[in-house]
Amino acid sequence: MDKKKFNTLLNNFKMYQNNSEIDEKLLNTIIDVFNNTMLKDYNNIGLEWINWFMYDINWGATPSNVDGPRTVNELFELLEKDYKI
């Protein structure tokens, strides 16, 4: 997955998290795109990093003692380097 598509996907999820009134069809589209790209490109451990980044540290905003990616770019580089299928 190229960096632009990756950033678009994550930005769409961030938009969804911040907007409780998002259209149900748009949400389903976002999830479908996520499932048909990231799930195919990265293995399960890579998806754990994505989940950790989006939810556990809230897109890099929450402090953590885990040595992991703190920005979208760092997350992308980690996944491409170590978890690309």
C-alpha cells in the first residue's frame, strides 16, 4: 500500500471517530476499504500496531511506555518494513 492511500485510510477512521453523526453508508465504505487493503497488506501483528496506534494511544496523543510509532508516518514505515505480506 502506498503512503498516500495509507494516510487517507487512517484519516477517514480518525474522521469517523470524531464524528458521531457520520453516515452509516460512509462508515461501511470506510470499513470495506480498510478490510480490502490493510487486512490484505499487513499480517495480524501489523494490524495490532494499527489498532494500538488508533485506539490505545489515540493517534499518538496519549503517552505510553511502549516503544512504538508515535506518528502516522512512523506507523506506515514500521508496517511496510516489518509486516508487509
